[in-house]
Amino acid sequence: MNGFAVAIFLQVMHQTVAANGRSDETTVAGTLGENIILPCWNTATNVTPSFTRWMTNGQFTIERNHSIIIPISPSEGHLTILYNQSLYINRMNLSDEGTYLCDSLPHNNKTQTSLTLQIVSGPDNSIIDIQPATPLSNGTLFVVRGSTVSFNCSSLSYPSQSLSWGFQGVESSNDSLAVGSGSWLDFRIEDVQPTAQGNYSCRAQNSISQKAAGSSTELLVYYSPERHPECLWNAGKDPSHVQFSCSWFGGYPSPTLFWGKHQMSGSHGKQVAGQLMESEETDNLVMNLNRSLLFDGQMLKCSGHHPTISPGEDKFCSFTLKSPYPEGEPLVTVVEGTNVTLTCTESNSLPPALTRWQRTAKQEDVVSSPKYVLSEQGPTFTLTIVNITKQDEGVYFCRSENPLMVRELEIYLTVKATSQYTGAIIGIFLAILIVGSGIVIAKTIYSNRDRICLGNGFEQMGERGDVLSLVEADEEEVFHEAIPRLPPLPLTNGHNTTLVEIHTIPSIDHEDAEILEHPLQLEDRDIDELVTF
């Protein structure tokens, strides 16, 4: 029987089986690009077939004569009939999809089974897209709190697929956010908050093969601290050391803090950026410095950077270091037996200085006691010394020290005698002053009594005029005769002087009488007898 006759015979037999027997259909899924074997079920039991033919969608596709022994490799072609009448399809494509029917000789007349081959693919190329989001180095995405975020998932699947969004956060289990069919599925969150932080997953499932695939990503919600960084300082292990801290709390994730130093230089106070001292990703950055690295007028600055803030909008805090400068009265005088309060004010230093009182040249610390009362009110420091004695006299020091330097205010305390002795001394001094003044006045009046008695009073005391010499007599008699006036004689003191000598008229008991002499004859007379007019 030639090939043509075999073909006619198979066709007739196929029609007979189709008319007299029954036909069952089975659906088989084949993955696009893979290989598959379709079995042939209508071969007679325990009979070696002599001829096999496969039809696709009612059309003869391939046949094989088993009496001809020819080695056939499945990899040689796209379609191959194996020794057991099965059909081998190499690397299926979409054109292979359809209904397949096997016919062989001899065959089972009771049953004829057809196979429906469904080509499936996917889901593949599942993609998650979240906007606006910024990727980190590890693939995690972050968005800014308060923004509107769009979520989209897409996948390739043939012939159809279902998509679903899931979320697993810190406070929730796997929640379903959206479900749909098609090639993509999206949803959005407005005013996103930290509670939306977690893992987002998209799942795609082929509706025929039930094959599923998915992808997920972690989404973080970032937000910066609402306030500026805060610069603080704490005392170190000794006054020459200081601990500066910069804190910036309230953001997620932790910001990056930079401790830098700036200095003022030049006559115009130009600010020059110095060397970076500390940098770390933390909410609180601590920096320890000693006196050798600090100076008066130095500016220290802490800058904070957060991923949600543009580089040009970094927040910062700063302060300028100032050395201490205690102020007060350097000289204090107090009366013995009373109380005195020494005052010192120090409000200039930054960081604030440690201020304490010391006394004597050895600068011994003053300790609070009933004798010494120490108090502090803001920048004012006081030392009250109770019941002052002479031993309390001396130098007291108001000593202020901060990490930059030490400065001292020297106060010299002088203790005077008690008030009752002082009153007695003042009384004695006044008494001596009054008595001495009386003696001087009395002596002056007594020494000038003759002048006062002549009627000139005190006005002419101390002035020199004409000289008058008076001689005592037992009896005086007033002469009414005119006394001739002599011409004035110039003297060295600048006054014109007239010399007159008046002699005493003898009484009736005297026998001799003196005569008036000419003034020029008085040259050898004692000048004490002259009176100046």
C-alpha cells in the first residue's frame, strides 16, 4: 500500500470513528517557549501501530510510517511524532495553540480523544513604580511626609492575569489595598504619614496556568525636625575642658550633624570658616575640647542636614566664646564690729564661668560658714563677712574661670576703729579747735587794745599811719591853742608822716616844765614813742 492509499484509508477510518465512536476533549496548557509532548490515546491496546497522523484544528499537520525505521531526534524539527505516537512540540509559540487529534493504524474504534493546547506565558516583568520617591543605595524608597504618593504595578501575562496590591506595616498585617485585572493596577495615598511606612507588594497571577509572581519594595516616610539644632555646653573633667553638644531631635531618620569652628579675623571682622571638627549621623553630636583649642572671640557652629532638606537650606546653631570678666568695687572700707558684703558680677563669659571667693595672698577658698555667708543670684556673687575684726582686713579675690581662661577681681578691705572711739576723737579735735581759736582771738584783741580804744576799732589794725608818742602825766590839760602842722616827711612804706611830740604838763607839785621841741630834734629818740596818724 503506497502512501496515497494509506492516506485515503486513514481519512476513511477517521470519518468512521467520528461517526460511530465518541470523542472526548482535554485542555493542556503549554508555556510559551518551552517543550511539550501530546499523547495519542486512540491506539489499540497491545498493538504496535503501523501509521500515525496528527491533525491541528482539523488540518493534517504531521504523519509517520512506523514500518520505516528512521531514527528521528525531537530536536531536529519543531514537530516530531515519537515511537509511541505522541507529538513532541519543540519551543512552543503562539501559532501552536489549537486543538490536536491523533489518528493511527490500527486504532481503537470506540474512542477518539482530542487535545486542546493552550499557550500561556507570564506573569513576567512585574514592575512596581512609586512616585514621587527617592531610592536609597540599598534599593529602599523614601517619600516626604505630607506628600501625595502614587503606586503603580504592571506585569506581562498571556492570555490574562489578575493583579493585587498588598501592604505590611509595623502596626498591621498583610492588608489588601487594591485588586484588578489587566496589564497594570494603581492607587494613591494623599498626605502620606509615618503610618504608611512599610513593605508594599504587587502580585500577578496567570488566569489559565495559575502561575503567580510578585515583587515588593520597602517604603520609608521621611520628615525633618521642626526646630533648629540646639547648641549646649557642659563642664568637662576640669575647668580647662568643656563638652559641647549639638542636638536636633524630632526627625526621621537621624540627621547628619557637623561641628565646625569659625573665627573672627582682620580689622573688619571678616568671618573665616575653619576646619571641620566632628561629623556624624545622629540626633546628638558631642565634642570635647580643651583650653589649647579655644580662644576669646571664637565662633563655634553646628550645622544639621536632613535628606528632606536641600543642601542650601541646612539648619544650624552657633555661639561665640567669651572669656570671663568679673566686675565690682576694688576698695571697700568698713567699721570694726559691723558686717560688710562684697559684691562681684560676672555676666560676660561664654560658656559661663565658675566663680568663687578667695582671700589672703595665698588665695585660700572662702567656705560658707557663720563667719562667711556666700550667695549667688544670677550673675551676681556676694560674700558677707559677719562681725568684722582687724584680722579680716586684707585682699579678697573674686575668681572666675571658664574653659578659655581665668580672671580675678581684687578687692582690698580696710577695717577702721569702732564708731564710739571715732566720736571721741572727733569731739576732742573740735574742742581743741575751739579753744585754740579763742586763744588766738583773745591774744589779737589784747595786743591791739590801744588801737581799739582810740576809736579806730579793728578796721585800722594792721595798717601803719602817723606816729604819736604819748607820755603819761598825773594830770592832763586840754590845750585849745593851735598846734602848728609840720610838712609831711616821706617814709619807705609809702605813707606821709607828720611827727608831733606832746609833753606832759607838770602838775603843781612839779617845779620844772618842759618846753616844746622841734621835731627835727627827735632823731635820737626812741621810735616807739611815735604814733602814726
